Amino acid sequence: MTLRKIARMGHPVLWAQARPVDLPLSAALQTLADDMIETMRDAPGVGLAAPQVHESLRLIVVQPERGPDAQPLVLVNPVLEPVGDTIEIGLEGCLSMPDLQGLVPRFHAVRYRGFDRTGQPIDALAEGFFARVLQHEVDHLDGILYPMRMRDPRDLAYTREARHLIERMDRLAAGDPEP
Ligand code: NI
């Protein structure tokens, strides 16, 4: 496995609409999936989309749980569908935007469909943090970075100022947006 170079905001590959992947995965794309898992773990991160490693393809890897034994999910041609209309504001970062964090509204729950790396269909539900990561990664396939989902430019901050964002998130949750 090889660590791949991560594209940073500004690189056009991050603004492109990624192409669907042909199934079954070719040997080259199996290697891409392995490399993406290694790159995500090394970063470290909890999700990575193929465009972030300069491959404009609809393939993501996600770490649904923490811990050394947690198996990453490889999802090919993913499609998300909101479940319910509950929206939560939460803190996100992105390996393509190092040292920054933002407050991003996401659906609390989503149904996710697609294929695993062996070509088997996947159809399952995700909630909370896992649902947030899926929404963030699938956005990458459509050329969307999380600041494009934020409600207010003040919701973006450097990580070392993130405690102000957390305070802001708490005020927003309490219905008091100012300042
Ligand atoms: Ni990202």
C-alpha cells in the first residue's frame, strides 16, 4: 500500500463532478481503495473521497467507528437519502483544508446505498457522526467542500480557535446566534 498525495482546496479536482466507477472493481481500483484507507489512517482522518487523492471517481472510504479493530467501509457509487428532516449543526474538518474547522448543518440520519469493494450491494442506515461523515465524503464526489454547506462564514475557524466555534455551536443550539 502507498500513501497518496492529498489534494488541497484550490485544486480543480476538488470542484469536479466525479465519474461513476465500473464494477467489479479493477485491480487498480482495489489498490486505490487500499491506498485511500492507508492515507486516511496516516493523516489521520475518518473519511476520504477519491477526488481528494486526485482520482475523480465515485469511491469513498469511511471509518465508522474508532479503535484499532474498527474496519473501514469502502463505498462505491454511493447514493444518500435523508431519513427524517432533523438537521444538526456539528464541527467538521477536512484533510483537503488542514488546520481549519467549521460548523456544518447535516441530516441526523441518512440511508446509504452503493456497492462494497467486492461488488456486493450495500443498503443501510447511518445516524449521527457516521451519517455526518458520509454526507461530507459524498459531497466531495459532487465538488462540494464543507464551507459551501455552512450557513455563516463566521462558522469557519482555525483549529486552535476551535473552542470559540464550540461555544458558538452551543449558542446556535440554544437558539442564540449572536454574535
Ligand atoms: Ni473532506
